[in-house]
Amino acid sequence: MKVKVLAICVVVLFVAGVLTPVMISPTDSTGIKVRKFVDNRPIVPVLTEKGMHPSFPAKGKPGVYVTITNPHDGDTVSGTVMITVDSNENPTIKIDGTTVGSGLSYSWDTTQYADGAHTIDASAKGVTDTVTVTVSNGGGGNTAPIVTITNPSDGATVSGVVTITVDASDAEDGALTADIYIDDSYVATANSYDWDTTGYSDGSHAIHAEVTDSGGLTDSDSITVTVSNGGGGGGDGIVKKWALCIGISDYEGTANDLNYCDDDARDWANFLNGQGYHVVTLYDRSATADAIEGAINDLLANEDADDYVVFTYSGHGTTYRKYGSCMISTNMVYITHGWFEAKFDTADSSHIFFAFDACKIGDFKGAVTDGRVGAFASNKDYSYDGDASMKNGVFTYYEMEGWDVQHFTNFEDDSAYAVQKMQDWASQYAGLKVSPFYVDRYAGDMTP
């Protein structure tokens, strides 16, 4: 359950006096700000589909990257394990500080090592990645613990508040306390946990319990249950409309503050309110990682198969190491597209629209599956704040213009218009590259 340069989106203000050489017209007084993000923290918190993990940046020569892709940090291994590495160099592989090989893979016979914790390092030109795993081959004088989820049973249908119970014991340590996860998100360290299923969408959910003994050996148990509270799955025959609009201009510190992201979210909220949506908003310092996760959980708990769903995000975006595109919360947590996709995999609605106005946000297109439309201000390039006349991000400005001026009646036409208009807007600046796009996986026209 544990997982582990920035091609990231210091905010650069393009004022007319600075950019006169790259503007078509030297008298054009338009000022624009790239929504580019810089982060020099030694530890970056990353929210992934496996939960929250601190990610340590590689140190060494710029451009060199080394990432151990198998096994994962915290894994329990036995027998022969293939260590694999992603790198643009020829890395050296070490186990417990001893060099065992070089290259992008190594076949490790764990039976030659004592049961317990061992460290794998892969390094090249000063860049190192490290994972710690537990060898468990039944030797070394330590017996692995045993953990069993005793309630609910695997395959059960549950509703309301359900007590999750866990038995966990170890021959050497006696009774142990388990870590409990629901849908890969940590919820408690306990052997009994009252789970309020009404906060989750109807449908399949995974419960996982894990323990580690004093010798470093780990055991786990997982079951799948079906939540049925009458709020999802087949729908109730009534079309309700749900929306979550997030806009972050105010980030921790001041270096990464933006101008109009909160205005983007307000404009989306006002438009959707006018279309009959129940809209939840998170602006600036209210849009922490926990608040974003909680609001998405609530959104998915409310919607069912008959409903319309909209999610909009305006703020910083980045690509980070092996995680790809990330949103960035006001408290500087990187929220990965993998986490986001896993969340919306549980949605029941077949009428979902996403709008992202952020840099390097293109990997979030993975959330646009059948029955969905997504509009994106960027793929691998940057997005931009508009000028004082726009008072929006450029992409959002043209999305709003599509509704208010062009009077489009569906998300597809509005998205196509915003993509074209942002490209036209960028063409007035020499060398300014943008990559807006939209993805349509909805049959017919998706109306708001």
C-alpha cells in the first residue's frame, strides 16, 4: 500500500515593456502571466491512487533520472524477484549497500538473504533511488504475522454504518494492530473501525488490512464489498445535477500566486448554478488536498446513473517524475492524475464533463472514458492568465465567451471554440506555444 526536473508549471509576468520584442504590435499593452510553477522543497507530498506519499527528489547531474519501478517501497518479497529500473543512464544496483549488478534489471534471489527488511539502491551519476522491502521466505527465525478481516465478509452487500473487524497476531509479538484502508486510502490503525458507507458511492469498494511485526515481516488481507444505500448504481430515475468547481490563485508563500484562477471557478459556478446544478466551490486557501479529496468523495457519493456531473479545476499544474500530470493544492500537495482517475472510476453517471485550466495537465485525459467530455488548457505546454480585460485564465475566458456570447448549447461546441480561440490568441505572440485540446467520449451532444 506504500508507493513512492519538475517539468513544472516562478511565476513570470509578461508585461508589455518586457515583451515588446515578441509581440506582434509594439503598442499592444496586453500583459499575460504564464501559470508556471516552481517548487524547491526537499520533500514533495504526492497524493496517488495508493495514498499520500512523500517523494524525495533525485540529487545529482541535471537531466539524469533513476527510478526503481519494481519492487515497490514497502513490498514483501520472496523467491526470485526481478528488480527493474527506469533510467536514461546505466545505473548501478545495490542491495544493502553491496553492488550486485548494473543496468535496467537484475534478477534477485531473495532466498540468499535473511527474512526481514532489505534496501535496494539504484544510482547513476550522483542520482539515487531507494526502496526498502521485506524478504519473507519462512526463514531467519522470525514467523510472519497473520491478519484476517473478519467482518464484513468478502462479497457482502453493506449499507449505513458497518463495523470492520480485523484479527492480527504474530508468533513472536502476539496481538498486533492493523492499518485499515478503504479503496487504497488509509482510514485507521485499529482492529475495529466503524465505516460510514453513506459517504461512498453505491457499488464495489475494497477493504484492506495490513500488519508488520517487529522483525519487519508483513501480512495483509483484502476483501471487496458492495455498498448499497440507494444513491447510485442503477439510478433513481430523476436527473439531478452536481458540480465541483476549484480555483486556486493563493498558494502557500507568494512566489507561486496567480491572478484569476479563483475567478475561473466563480464563473464556472455561476454558469452551472444557472443551469440548475448543485455547485460546491473551493477557492484559494480552502482548496487543501484534504478538502479536495473530501469534496470529490462527496460528489461521487451524491451522483447516480441518471445524474449530470461537472468538475472544473483552475490553478497550477505540473508533471512530476513517474507520476505524470498533477494538480497542485493550495497547501502544495501534488495530486496525481492516477489518483483522480481512480476516484472517477467509481462514478455511476454517464454524463460527466471535466474542465482543466492549468499547465502540463494533459495526462488527466485518462479520466475521460465513455460517457464523458474533457476540456484541457494544455497538454505538455503551459496555460496562461489572461490580461486585466479578461480577468480569467485565457482558456476559461473563451469557455465563458462560448456560453455567454456564442450561446452554445453543449460542452463539445463550447470546448472546441475555446481550443481554437486560445490558439488564435497565442498566435499574436512570436514563439508563444500552447496546446489546448478536448476529448469527446459522449454519444451525441452533452448539454449542461
